[in-house]
Amino acid sequence: MNDSTSATRSGWLRGPLRPFRFGQYRLLAASVTLSLFGAGGWLIALVWQVIALGGGPGAVSMVSAASAGGMLATALLGGVMADRIPQLRILRAVAVVRTLAVGVVAALAVAGWLEVWHLVLVALAIGLGSGFTYPAYSALLPSILPGRDLMAANGVEGMLRPMIMQAAGPAVASAVIAAWSPGAALAVVCVCEAAGVALLLAMRPVPLRQEHPAGPEHPVRSAVTDLRDGFVYMVRTPWLLATLLFASVLILLIMGPIDVLVPFVIKDRAGGGPGDHAIVMAAFGIGGAVGSLAMASFRMPRRYLTVMNLFWGLGCAPLVFVGFATHVAQIAVAVFVVGICFSAPMVIWGTLLQRRVPPHMLGRVSSLDFFVSLVFMPVSMALAGPVSAAVGSGTTFLAAGLIPAVIAVLAIVLAKMPKDELAHPLDDRGDDEDGSAGTDDEPENEAVHPVEPLPVCT
């Protein structure tokens, strides 16, 4: 690429678009977009395919539980593998398996041979693969982008998830189901997945940033040792441990009320129905997209640990109004703000892991983060109903809105985050202001952004 082309490209690839200067990232982002689109379509097609087979809520729950159980089973192992195997290979393998699995289901559906147990097996296979995807993607990103662009890339991914997976994918799948059949929608999902595989195959090989040393130890014992080392690193790293503990409580407090209790608040207090529930959930998703994209437009805050945790803690406050709202519009505005405040610091969090966790540990630490979400989300949903029945929905939302702020402050103070973030600045104020340092050529893996080892508790 000549200098004029590079200058032209860098002239508009600014803000959250900065990472698109790099061809490797463009291919990866396009693949992720297609995968998210397929995932959103799969969720809708799955439900209606079960219904078409004569199944009810129990059958849908069984299929969904198989997917969630698969993810939970491989989440921690996925982190170990992401630190041992080039992450692009993992993403390719998982994408190929997912494409074949959806293709088989689509073919059986179109032929009229599909049964519910087929869907259970395929959902389990997809869930098992998903446990490997997140840590591999998180560990791959710093290998193809310079450190100053990671926050923008995480913001783009945070924006794509609600817009593509929760809106565009389900919308297209619903239209295909209405026009033809759930089997046709599954075929569309398969085509999207196959296109995503092609994009991953078009990427150049990306080696591990730090090769895993070979040794005589048995592979299983070695994997267990790696996993143990990941837990030890977490426990000995104050900001990481405190944030993960806080995130666990946060998910436990807010996800159940949002997913389980909001529909009843809409029905019983606001007099709304399913359409109003869809509007409220869309507001939450749009808020998340806005928050992610907005945060991607800024540099890493100087007080990144403090800002991130306070954003999460104080951002839950609008849930207080949800428990006492009497109009759908009030609920929608409240969850829109919560969506912004929940997703914006996620951009900081993902970037923080990629820049401060040593490369050889990033997969395992990312998997621990993923595991926390998987474990506490269903627990929160299971507890929301009984707790609301015992103390009332208003009190439940009051606790969900106020307790996170208290825990956020405790996490910041006890982990001495203000001192830590000043000792390890990530604001990149020494980088080129115009963001034009990059070209279309990918950065070298080792020279992109050196990672400082963190001090540990003694």
C-alpha cells in the first residue's frame, strides 16, 4: 500500500473505527459479525423448530439447558487451550464444527426427519464449542492489534452483540420462518456460519505471543496445573480478584430481576403485554450498543479501575425506579440507562485484561471471567422469583439498584485500585494524536504492546 492510500484510509478510520486499518482485524470482525448474526437467528429458529415438532416450554428448556451446560463444561478448559494452542486455530475448529452441526440440523429439518433429541445434541455441541470461543477471541485480539486500538475493538464487539445478535439476526430469522419454515431459517444460519469460516480461513496464521514450553508431564496433569496457575494468578492479583468478585455479586443481583421480573412489572404495574416487553428489552440492548460504541470513541481513562467499577455500581441505580414504575416508557428509559452503564465499562474490562494480564495467562483469565458469568446468571434467574415473592418486586429492585454501588466502593478501596491504576497507566497519552500510526499491515506480535507483569500480594 502506498503512502497516499494509507493516509486516505487513516483519515476516516478514526475513533471506534481505528482497528479497521488492519486487514487481519477486518477479517476477524466480519467473521464475528456473521457468527453473531447466525447465533441470533439460531435462538429464534430453535424455539420455533421445537414448536413445529410439537414440543412445549419443557422441550425448549431442555435444548437451552444443553447449550448452557456445554458452555459451562468447557469454559475453564477453553482458557487453558487458548494459552497453549494458537487461538486462530481454535476459532477455526469451533466455527467448522458449529457450521457442520447447524447444517445437519437444517438438512434434517428440511427433509422432515428432525426430532427434538437431535436439537439437544446439536445445542450441546454448540455449547461445548462456545466455551472455547470467548477466551480464544480475547487472547487473539492483542496479537493482531496495537494496544491503543484494543479499546476501540472491544467497543465494536460490544456494539455488534446487541445490534446483530439480539436484533438483526432474530429479525431476519423471524421473517424467514414466517415466509417459509424454521428449517429454512436454520439453513440461513448455516450459510452465515460457513461464510464466517471462510473469513477465518482467509486470515494469516497468528502464532502464540508466548509459546507454551513443552515438557514430559502428562497432558491432563499439565492442563490441571495450568488451570491451577490461572486461579493462583487471580487470587494474587488484587484488582483482578476484587473485580471478579464484584462482577459475581453484580450479576447475581441484577440479571434475574431484569430477565425474570421485568415482564411481570410490565404486566402487573404498567398494564403492558408482550409487545411492551419487547420494547423494554430492545431499550436495554440499544443502551448497551450505545454505551459500548461511546466508550470505544475515547481513550482509556487514567483512573480506569475506579471508573469501570463505579460505572457498574452506580449504573444500576435506575433499577430502583423499575420496581415502582407504572408506565412502560419509564421502565424502558431506566433499562436503557442501565444498558449503557453495564456495557460501557465492559469495554474497559476487556481492554484491561488484554493489556495487563501477561500473554501466557490471558486465555485462562478470560475463561475465568466467562465462567463467572455462566455460573451466576442462572443462579440469579432461579433466585429472582422466590426472593420477589418473599419481599416484593419493589424491594428486590431496590436492592438490585443500590447494593452494587456499595460493593463497588468496597472493591475499589480494599484492592487499593487508585494506587494500582496510577502505577500502571494505560491511557496511551504518548501515542500519535491523529491515530494514523497504523497502516494496512498487521503489527508484529511481540512488538505491538509489551505487557507489564503485575505486582502480587505478598
